[in-house]
Amino acid sequence: MKAVRVDASGGVAVVEVEEPAIGPGEALLRTRVAGICGSDLLGWYVRGKAGSILGHELSGEIVAVGKDVTAFAPGDRVVPHHHAPCFACPECAAGQYVHCPAWRASRLDPGGMAERVRIPAENLSRDTLPVPDGVSHEAASFTEPLATVVKAFRRGRFAAGRSFFGVGLGTTGQLAGRLARASGASFVGGADRVASRLALALSSGADGVADVGRESLADGARRLGGPRGFDFVLVCPGKPDVLAEAAGIVAPGGTLLVFTMAAPGESWAVDLNRLYFREIAVIPSYSCGPDDTREALSAIASGRVAVDDLVSHRFPIEAAPEAFARAREPEGSMKVVLAF
């Protein structure tokens, strides 16, 4: 079967691999859609995965189940998460699923960008969700990326009446703005330097945007929100200089949400005096757990968060290198998916 493998340079190639065999408690999935995540485009990050099959934003149909599987059957449309917690350790008891050793050790086999995927028993029973009627595979593939935003909002204690500002308006920034609007934000804004991203944010409900190719983030934020700043600032680029700028537009008592990982060893300078006296909370948020995936799929199914218009390009798996090349060009593209 065909799959997408990353090499030591961070490039991808379509390769032939053996179809995985399933055992008791497991299922075999026919992949229908797999999205390209922003992390799949981070050179330093994917080079650490050299030789592996990429893909974790997927939706598909079960084609076979192993012994003792009763919750799913062939033909069921599902969204599997690539990690699954044990629900028994101290981290799970605290709801910190991403720190569960079992969560970190689990994975889909061989990865989501493959024609067939083995869903291990723990993933199948603990964080695989049936796709509701009326939800397309394409829409369902947004479950994981939206779930990471759901978790970020929970960790940052976002609440109705707070103002929201997204720094970076790629897929995550767009999803975050839409979730903020659906959650009762008093203001939804964002910043980017890509014209198509700014236009999409405005057309989908943002109150205002800043083109940081034309003005500084500080000037744009001041123009849109005044000197006070914004209650909840979600930063998508994991870059120290962007984080340093974003810290300056957070309102007193507000939250700076660090969404994307920086490379190992990177650091950023922050005015600790300002941080202290303005009581700004700096909160990182990594991946998501089963509670987040359930909420995300529910939001998609109900229409609370629209996702259909976020897919800008579709490629067959045979054209995966072209799909990745397109995803690396932000102007005119948003979510690029492999359609099987």
C-alpha cells in the first residue's frame, strides 16, 4: 500500500509499505482524508521523525476488526486519535492526558498518511470517535486540529466576554477565531502578513485584522483594541521574536497562549516587570486528549465551528510531495489535504 514517508532532510516521498495486520481489540482503517499539519512542515521537527510515516489528522472507514471488538464494525466511519491515555495514572487522574506515559507511547500504525492504518486496541477503545451522519470525512479530519484549540482555550480559561486576538491566521488561527466567536468573545481579531489569510478571517467573522507586513503587531493591536490590549492572545508561530512582540499586546490580567513548540534550546526575552504588574499569564498548550476530541467533533457536527471552507487544496496520495510544496506556500492556501 502507499504511504508518505519523511526523510532526513524533512522532505517527503510516496513509498510502498506492507499493509498492517491487526490483532485482538484492534481495527484496520481505510483512510479517506489526511490533513497536512503545520508541524509536518517544521523542518527541525520532522527531521527528528526521519524514516517514519507522517499523518495524524485523519478520517476513514473501518474495513476489519479484531477479536473482541464490539464498539465498531466494518463500514463504520471514524476519527482515530494518534495517541491514547491509560486513564489510570496520576496524570490521567488530573486530566493531563498528554503527560500520560501510555499516551506518549501510543501511535497509529504506520501513520495517518497511509492507505490503510492499524488502530491499536488502546486507541480504538479510548479515543476513536464515530463520525456523525451528515459530517463528511473532510470535515471530520479537522477533529484533531480543532481539539488542540479546544484544549488551548480550556488551559487558558477563555470565557465569554473576553477579547481574543490570534497571532498567525493559518488553520489554527482561523479555528481559534471561530471558536472564540462561538464562545461569546467580545472581540475577535488577528494578525498575519498573508493577504488571503487576512481576507478569510474577515469574511468568517473577525472584527478586525492587522497586516503585519504593513504595520507592526503593536501598532495593529493598538489600532484595533486600543492601548489596553486583548484578554486572550493566542500565538501560533513558535518563534521567540513573535512571542516577545505578542507579550506586549496582552491586556492586564490577560493570557498569552503559546500554541506551537519552538526548537530545542530557543528562548525569548520578556519584560518581567511588565509581566508581573500586569499579571499576564503565559500558558503553553500541547496537543489534546479524549475530552477535547469529543468536544471538537461535536462542535463540527453541530455547525458551531465551521470547517468546510478551510480546505483550499486536495491532492491524491500519489501527489503528496506536490501537496507539501503547496502547503509551504501560504498565499492562497489554507488546509491542504490528501484525499484517498
